[in-house]
Amino acid sequence: MLKSIRVLALVLAAAGISSTAFAAVQIATLAVPGMNCSSCPITVKRALMKVDGVKEVKTSFEQREAVVTFDNSKASLEKLSAASTNAGYPATVKAAN
């Protein structure tokens, strides 16, 4: 039995399968209506980039939104909203895939 477990572990390791193999990249658009000056998007972007798992953030002052690309095994929509809110810019999810 122990030998079978070792063999399985070796096979999985050789195949590169890990717990992150089931992670998916997700893109979410957050509405951030409180962005009212040209430096606000910079603050929002910095706050969102600090969330573990965030890969990319694009903010738009004109649209009052942030588009976030993240690993959903590490980050969540709730964490993203909280990060923006904690930076002083309350955010809600507009769209997510």
C-alpha cells in the first residue's frame, strides 16, 4: 500500500500535477465610482496588485472601473472588492467570467 502511494506521488509529480493545476485565471470588472481624480486609479491599482493571485490590473478613470486578471485559487471577488474598499475606494463587481 505504501509503495502504491509513493508510485502515485511520483507519477503525479512527473506529470506536473499539483493543487494549482485546478486553478483558473479569471477576469473581473469592478465598478469604482469613487475615482474622481487622475491619481485615484493609481491608488486603486496598487491596492488590487497587493492581493495574492492578482496578475494584472487595468484601471480607467473615465469608466470608473478596474479590470482585474487573477488566479481564482488565490484571490476572490470578495478580496478584490475589499482591497479597493480598504484603500478608500468602495468597489462592486460589474462583471466576472
